[in-house]
Amino acid sequence: MDTARRADDIDAALLRALIANPDATNLALAEATGLARNTVRARLARYAAEKSLRSFERRLDPAFLGFPLEAFILTTVKQRKLSAISGTLAEIPEVVQVHGLAGVADLLVHVVARDAEDLYRIAGHILDIDGVKRTTTGLVMGEFVEHRIAQLIGADSTGSRPAGPRRAPPLPHR
């Protein structure tokens, strides 16, 4: 994403409408926001070019695909092997995301598994990667705050939102 450009009021209106109805057509988005269809089309094209919107994959529930267990694996590595380790992690299908960390560990590896035995296999595979020194696995037992971004739309640099009716509509429960 081009970090030099920030969302403006038009973006905010369009993003709120997309959150409320991710499958809306350009016409429906134009009607919901009061924007011209060409403006909606141009903004959506800009978001795609800037990579401002995440992939559809983020909407998929791994359990639906047969992977009901989720875990986070804190991983300590030899720094000079970080690039090779990252490449190997990307080849493991059950690894859904990897973050580089500062502090308690070097990597936070988010994995999914079919069952406990499968998770044990995956964690062992990660530990076997050349350059991985240590891992600690934490099984996800519940999700208390879902991934969310809507509350940030329209927030200023202090995190405050402007007063008025600019709140995103409530998200449907899953």
C-alpha cells in the first residue's frame, strides 16, 4: 500500500459501505454512499492498484476447509537465516500468516490444523527448519475480539473519531 496517501471522507464513506455489504455492486455502493458510479469505480480501481484492500482469503474460515484448530507458534531463529526460514514457512500449507517480532521471539507463526495430531506434526516441521532455535505453541481456545478495522475509519492521528453520525453500521454476527 502507498503509505503516503491516507483515506479521505470519500474513502471513508465507500469503505463503510463495503464493510456493511462486501458483495455490493458499484451501483449499490454509489446509491449507499451518494457517490457517482464513476467515483466508486475509480476509487475501487485505486484501492486495487495501491493494494489497500486485503485479499478475499481473509474472509475464509479455515474450519470450513477442514482445519478447525488454530495456533500461534512463537519462533526464535538465527537472524542470518531469517530469509531462508521465511521461505520454508511459506511452503507449509498450514502456515496462514507469519509476523516478524521484536521482543519475546523473532516470528509469530499463525497455523491451522485438522486436529491435535496434525498440529503436533506442523509444530515439529517448523522446529525442524534449519535456523529455528526454539518454538512455543499456543493453541487458540477462543476469539474475543474479531479482526476489525471499521472503528479506525475517520479516526485522526490520536485515534479520536469526529463527532456525528459517521459510525460504521454494526457488523453482522457470525
